[in-house]
Amino acid sequence: MREVWRWVGVALLYWVALGVQAQGAVIRLGQSLPLTGTLAELGTEYRDGMLAHFKQLNAKGGIHGRKVELTTLDDGYVVERSVENTRKLLENPELLGLIGMFGSANYGAVLPLIDEKAIPSLAPYTGSDELRAQKSASTFWLRASYGDETEKIVDQLTTLGITRIAVFYQDDAFGKSGLAGVEKALARRNLKVVATGAFDKAKNDVRDAVKSISAADPQSVVMISTYKPTAAFFREMKAAGKQTQFFALSVVGYKALQAEIGQGAAGIAIAQVVPYPWSGVTGIVRDFLALPTEFAPKSGPTYTAMEGFIAARVMSEALRRAGPNPTRDKLTTALASLNKFDLGGFVVDYSRNRLGSSFVEVTVVGSSGRLMR
């Protein structure tokens, strides 16, 4: 009998040890985004905003005793590399989910792989309405769409009596999605785009776009572009003597744009899809600004880092709801359960669909170079 109890005791110790080991296991997440190339600054800030929260979370013991490990692969904003990176990430059976994938064309190329593996993917850095229309069961959008942003921009312009609106856009899925958003917003007001100008993102040559748009003499130009071509277009238009209201989408990256243009950026309006990150008016911003130095993004407060921080907070809540032994299916269910989840001034709602937020506000670069709300 003593021998039996001895083996029972050994078995209990074994199962306790297994439980401790499971509790200490790592939660593995992955992402592919640009850490090099033309959008390296935006990609780095987006990742660092997520890491800021995950590092702080891990320092407090993680989630259900497990630390979160984020694997980031650099794709340089090149579609083919995004596909290659995604395949590599999905080869790991321990990968629980994706977070912060980057780019409209890039995400469009990897979306079939994500849906095939039924792996939850949170907060892709794209506002493409076309991708949202595919109704991916695995993708949980976080930021407002380009349609939401362009509707806000057009509404503000037309309210001020500005109706002659042109569009400068990147000639790919991202740019065309933004262009379509402007066209639809104007059509709702019985208006049309007065001129368009496209550019190749591989070359960033904006001269033809400047010619075609300048010839139409618009009152305002909506720029569907990242910071380098936006800066080049802005300078060329100014050199051509065009005094027009310039509007950019959130993906332009204010900090990078200002570095490119300098003080001359004053007056450019930029749509934003997360709260203003330099003033702790809302709870989520106060949390972001209160990050200890060892966890805070090296860039300091920026909209892109703020967006990454919010994405990580949403993922952490879903992981908490998924329980101590999460699976891809459990994480998907947990994300879908976020019904009007308020992080403190930024609400995420997946109760009806996978479109988490439609939050948009407009900021303007002031004479001091700082953004004003």
C-alpha cells in the first residue's frame, strides 16, 4: 500500500510540474512590417508601440502566468517579402495570432494564407475598404477605414464651402482605395474629383501628378500617400505657386513628414484614427504617457506608436478572455466578444462585425510645427 501511495505522490508532483510548466509557457504572436526601406520609421514606431505594452505586461507576470513574445520580420514594405515572412510565421504551430501586419497591397497578398490557416489577425496597418469588404473571418480591423477618413475630410472641406477637390495618390491598392473613398464621399454630395495625379511608389516621381493637378487649380488636394512622396508633392506644388489646402490621411506619419518638410509643413491638415498622443485627456493616452522609460517607445509619443500601443492592449484583453490555455479558435472567439470595449477614450466593438473602430479626427500642423486639434 505504501508503494501505491508513493507512486500516487510521484504522479501528483508530475502533474503539478506540468501545470507550472504550462503556466510559464510563452504566448507567441507574429507580424511582418517594414523596419527598413521607405516606411521604416512608421513600421518601427508601430512595432515599438506594441512592445511598450507587452514589455510592461510581461514585467507584471504576463497573462495567466504566460509572457507574450512578439516575433517581428522585416519586409521593407515589399509585397513579396510580406508573403514570404507570413509563410515563415505560419509554419510555427505555436504561433497563436498575428498583430500589426502592414500595408494594403501587402495584406491583400497574405490574406488568403491567413484565412486558410484560420489564424486571428488583429490591427493590420491599412484602412483599405476593399480588403474589409472581403469579410475575412480571421481579420479583426482596428483603425478606421480610408472611407471613414476621406468622408471626414470631405465633410470638413465642403462644410467650409470648398468643392473643387483634387486627389494625389499612390498608384497601388492603398492609393486607389483612398481615391475611391474621396470619390464616394463627393458623390454623396453630388460632386466629383476635379483632377487626379498618380505616382509610382518605387520611384516617388511626382512631377506628372503636379502638372495634372496644378492645371485644374483645385481649392484643396487630398493626398493618399506616405511621407516622402507627400513632402515632394507639397514642395513642388508650392514651387508652382499653388496656394491650396492640403489634406493627408493618417498613414502619412506626421513626425516623418515634418522631418521631410520642416517648418514649411504648417497648414497641412492630417486625419487621425487614434486619440491625440501628447495630451493625457483620455485614459488610454494617460496610460501611454505614463509608461516607464525602459518600456516607452524610443520615438516618444507619436500617433503610430499610440496606435501600436492600443492594438497591443486590445490583444492583451482578448488573450485574457481566451483563458489560461489559449488556442487560435479561443483567441478568435475572445476577440469577437469585445463588445463596446472602452480602453479609456477609445472604444473597440466587434459585436456586429470585424470593424473595430470608425474614430477619425482632423489635426493641422501649426506654425510652430506641432499638431493642433
